[in-house]
Amino acid sequence: MSATATMVERPPPRARGWPRRRIVGYALVCLWILFGIGIVSYLVLAWNADFFAKYAPAYLRGLGVTLALVSISMVLGAILSVPVAYGRMSSNRVLSGLAYCYVYFFRGTPLLVQTYLVYYGLGSFRVELQSVGLWDFFKDAFNCGVFAFALNTAAYQAEILRGAIESVPRGQWEGAASLGLHKLQTLRKIILPQALIVALRPYGNELILMVKASAIVAIITVYDLMGNAKLAFANSFDIQAYIWVALVYLVMVEILRHGIEWIERRITIHLKR
């Protein structure tokens, strides 16, 4: 056999050692594990039973406020997102342009700025709001937070809904029309069930983002979870006030994440058969 044939048949050399990507991945995991061990060790060593007994009820009240804020905002945002999504998909240029401007503004500016505009900006129109009977609503910081959060999430949910509906093939509409179904019947019975499967994960991500962003309302004197943590730290100067609140947010996010994954598995089980 010739030397050329021998060189061709020789298998390529095997890579030695771990690839750099795997090394970096394991290093990051180890760092996170060490960080978690450090936090847990600190909480165990610096455990303050008096602090926990004194501020735990306030944290529970704050948790209730946070859950109420996020729940109401998400529901109101979902209702408002329907006409906004319709406007974005409309062939009417005026309606489409207005919906686009709404989505562009609320997705392009920080939620903190929007909350300030509602809480402090509307206060400048107290006389006008009193004349139409809305001042009693907007003078409450919690209501201002709900209003700002609902407007913000409506823009994101509108884009999620629009993208999910447009992801359904056009042939579904044509097939329903050939069967004599009205457009609303087609949307309710054929398009939305398919679109919601696509939209579930983005909706879940939006819900998780709203839970984490809800800490913003503590700046406008709403005593939610973060607001009570600030109050606890101001009275005790104990960093545990923020560590505990971070752990509570982490637990909420993990519960939501696993719940969304469970729902997704349940509603897509027919697609895996």
C-alpha cells in the first residue's frame, strides 16, 4: 500500500481536553453555586430572630400588594391590548398609525419614567381631574402604579397577540371562509386556540418581567414587597432586609416559570404524539 493511501485512511486526531465553551460554562455554574452557598451561609450565621419576627408580617402584606398590583395590571393590560393589536393589524392607516405610536412610546421609554409621568404628572392637573371626578382615583399611589403598569404591559401584550395571530397560516382563514364561518367565529374557534399556544411563552415572560418590575412602585410610596423591605432596612440597617426580599422575588419567578412550563406541556401534548 502506498504512503498516500495510508495518509488518507488515517483517522483525524481526536481533540484533547475539554472545549473552552464547556470550561467557561462549568466555571460560571461553580461561581453561581459558590454565590448561593455564601448567601445561605450568611443568612444562617447572621440569623436574627427578632428581625424576622418583627418584619415578616410586613413582608407578607407587601407580597399581597405586589401580587394584587401585578394581577390587576396584567388583566387590564390584556383587555386593552385587544383593540391595540386590532389597530396594529388594521388596513386603516390612521388606526394603524395611532396603535403604532402607542406601542412605540410605551415600549421605547422606561417603565420608571412612565410611572413618574402618571404619579407626578397627573398631579399637575388636579383641578381638571377633580372636575371630571377622577382625582379620587389618581391621588392614590397604588392606583397610579396600576394605571402606569397596565398601559405599559398593554403595549407588550398587543405585540405578543399580534405576532401570535399572524403566525397562524393564512390558509386557516380561507378554509374557515369556505365553510361559511364568520370572521369572529373563525377568530374565536380556529385562530385564537392556535395563536395562544404560540403566545403562551411570551405571555409568561411578560408576567415574570412585570413581577420583577413591580418593585418600581416602592419609589412612589407604595408599600409593596420592595417598599416594606426599604422600610425595614431604614429602621434596622440590616442588609438581610434586601436579601430576604430578593429571595422572595426569586421564589415567585421560579414558581411562575415552572407553572408556565407545566401549562405549555399540557396544552401542547397533542402536538408531541
